[in-house]
Amino acid sequence: TEWAFDFTGKIYSCTATVGKADELLGTYYPEISRKNSIIEQWESRDITSIPECKECSVQLACGGGCGSVAKNRTGKICASDCRPVKELMELGFSAYFDQSH
């Protein structure tokens, strides 16, 4: 879980959500407050809680993608944000292990 702290004393789930009032997780100034139910949702997000990741061959490299993008697209924190991770890994590995040089 990544947290982002803004200069006004607010806490968000990540840098992509800073400034979005409906994404606020709590405050650290002038008083400390936490929205525990939302924090628990973010803390539960991993490849075991995202149905699309359960059978994915690159789940450990990808980690389910960006939670904020997934939430914006589906309305759920525990949804995937699939990127072309497998293709990018194959491209990188093929360049790294290129035996022709």
C-alpha cells in the first residue's frame, strides 16, 4: 500500500489520487484522522484479492496494476489494471539475452 501526503494535511491512497476529495483516506494535520473502512479496502488489494489476477502468468511482476486506474474504470479497488506486462517482459528479455552479439 502506498500513501501520499499532501501539503494541506490530507492523506490519499497514492499520488494519482491526491487532491480528489472522494479519495481521501484521512488527515495528519491539523489533527490525525483515518477512514479505516477505505484504508482496509486499499490494504486488502493484492493479486490474491483481484479475480482477474488469479490465473495470470505475470501476476507477480504486475501486481494487479494501478489500483486507482482500476477503481476509476470499474468502481472497485480490487480490480485489475492490466497492462502489456508480459509483452514488455518478453521484449526486455529478448534484448537482454540476445545471443547474436
